[in-house]
Amino acid sequence: MSRLLEVLRSALPPAPRRDMLPARVRERVRAQEERSELLVGIVQLAFIAGMALLYALSPKKFGAEAPFAPVPWVLGAYCAFTLARLALALARRLPRGFVLLSIVVDIALLLGLIFSYHIQYAQPPSFVLKSPTFMWLFVLIALRALNFEVRYVATAGFVAAAGWVALVVYVVTIDPRDPMVTRDYVAYLTSNSVLIGAEVDKVAAILVFTAVLALATGRARRLVEYAALETASAVELARFVPREVVDQARTAEDALAAGQGKTADATVLFLDIEGFTALSERLAPDEVVGTLNDFYAAAAAPIEARDGVINQFQGDAIVATFNAPRDDPRHAAHAVEAALAIVALCEARTFGHGHRLSVRIGINTGPMTCGLVGTPDRVVYTVIGDEVNLAARLEGLNKAYGTRIIVSERTRDEAGSDAFAFEPIGDVKVRGRSQPTPVYALRAG
């Protein structure tokens, strides 16, 4: 038995730990459950409409002893209850307890409909056990799987099984003088007799169907929770690394690892806030963070609007790339446009509690390696290479030349020498390079 239980436990994916499902993930799962209840209500309305249509079209051969027709009343009660539950689901005011109660009511109303047949058609009680409407019990049980909730499936199955047992008991005990029980299969099929074995088969079929569906629902529920958790994680991860890297991680055949990357021509924008260290010494820590975050949010907009990707926030500096990892054939021009927009933004507004900020920007274009670096357990996406270092050096040159934006010759050529107001500074000896580098200042045009 213990071995069997172990096999059954292994058939279910391990449930996410409670602390792995934050409130936002539980809210997504709850929203899915609410949409499922709407779907259940719509399907049941369709079921009721179908039953009513069949009843309306079928010939009415009631016995003289049955002037009262209970079927329309049962269908009407079922329809009213389903509409009420659907209204609560639309208003998002459907508590779990009411859902469980509604499952019991659903099964009870369907069994009541089946029970009413022998009254309406003036037949012996065993007539109810021959009704093909019995098959709809499986439909009501299956509908509960739409909620991805095992307890709903189990409740529907056990209530249906118990209800059918109650009908059988009613049939065989209502007239002690004639329980109508037979052991003859042919007599069972050709008369109003009751074959206990056949009714046991029906109840067993309900319970087995419920067990299999509950197992499948439990597996699906855990997969839904994992999917919601993975989706939330991907959304949060996209705040730390470029979305393209997140998409790559989601669709990659193999796990991403340090060392994966490629070499490509791209443009790097290196931005630093002038004098921010001195400003931060005068401000409270929370105001420093607030001012910096306000600036970052404003500066990110023109970069992202031009297909740039922010790779890193380094203290009071921003490193952004164009054409890596997001493809952009006009990467140099877009980097220049973003730089001009950020400088104009700083001239037009304040940040935090009224603080004016000035920026220095260096831009360079060239081949660089774009990819993941780090350890087997921790990686980051970045761009590395001599061309990236040059962009950082160009940013620092602004202080010496009293400029805001300095670009390399390659950036000027690819952006279009006539498209922007480039002014030659000359060949400058840049730290880390043995040969002088021609650089240009970019003026606002």
C-alpha cells in the first residue's frame, strides 16, 4: 500500500511552496478561477436551454394519473439558480463556500429532474434508473475541472454518487412488497426491474471518473501555479535584464550559462550625472535614491523609445546599447537622438525635490561582445570590449572640453555627419589606447 501511495504522489508535480506563491501570483490564479466560473455558468445555461428545447419538441405522452408536469418546474428552478450564480460570478462576489453549495444544488436539481420523470410519466419508481439523463452527471462533474480545483471535482463526484445511491435505495424500498429487484439481465433490460449490479456499475463509474479527473485536475492546478509563478518571475526578471534576454531564456533549448554571447556592431551610450556625488552628500539617503530614480525613469524613456536597451545602472551612471540585444539598423543615429533628448530633458525640468541635474554622455560605435558573464550560478547580461571602454572614456572627456556629448568618429559617420551638429575636437589621446582617437562634440541643433 505504501508503494502504491508513493506512486500516486509521484504522479503529481511537486506543489510550489507556499512562500513561492506571492500575492500577485495567487491573484492571477484567483482571476483564472473567476473566469472559469463564468464559463461554467455559460455552459450550464446552454445545457438547460438544450434540455428545454428537447422537452418542448418531444411528444408529451403523460399518463392520465399524472396531470401535473414537474419537469418544466425543475428546469425553471435550475435556470434561475444558474442565472443567480452567473450574476454573482460577473460581480466577482462568488465565495468558495457558495461554489461548493452550488455544486450540491446542481447535482440535486439534475437528480430531481431525473426523479420527476416517473411522476410525470406515471411510471413505477424504477423508471428513473433507466433515464439517459443520467449521463449528464458526468458532464456536471467534468465542468468542475474548469476551475482547476480538486475539491470541486471531488465534491461533484461524491454528491453525484451519493445521490444516485439514494435514488436506488428509494426505488427498492418505496414498496416493501415489491422491491422490483432482479438478477436476470434480460429482464432488467426489458422491464422496469432493477439490477443491483448495474446500479453498482454506475456508481463505480462515477467514482472512477471522479478520481481520474481529480488526479488530472490536481496536476493541471500545480502546472497552472507553476506557469503563473514563472510568468511573474519573467516579468520581474525583465526589470533587471533586457526583455530580449528573458525571451531567449524562456525559449532556449538549453539553460543559459555564462559565456554565451555574440560579437556584433553596436552603439554604446555611457551617461554620468555631473556632480552627483557632491549633491548626494548634502541630501538625506532617501532623497538621494528618490532623485536618482526620478532621473532614471525620465532618462530611460528617450532611450527605449529609440530601440535602445539599458544594460546597467552603475551608481549615477547609465550604460545603454543600441543594436544589442535588440536589432536596430539605425543604432548610431538613435543613440545620438537619445543623448540629445536626455540633455534637453535635464535643461527643461528638475528631479526629486527640485534638483537640477546635468549629464555628460559618451557614445561609441563598433564591434563588441554581447552576452552573459558570471559564474555557473549567477550571470548578468552585459556588453564588453574595447569599444565599450572607449564610450566610457569619451564621457569623461566632456569635463575637459566643457561639453555635454562626445562621440567617436565611427558613431558620427554611421549616424550621418550632416544629420547632426557635430563639431570636431581633434585627435585625442584616450587612456587605454596607444593611438590618438578622433572625437567630435555634439551640439544641440
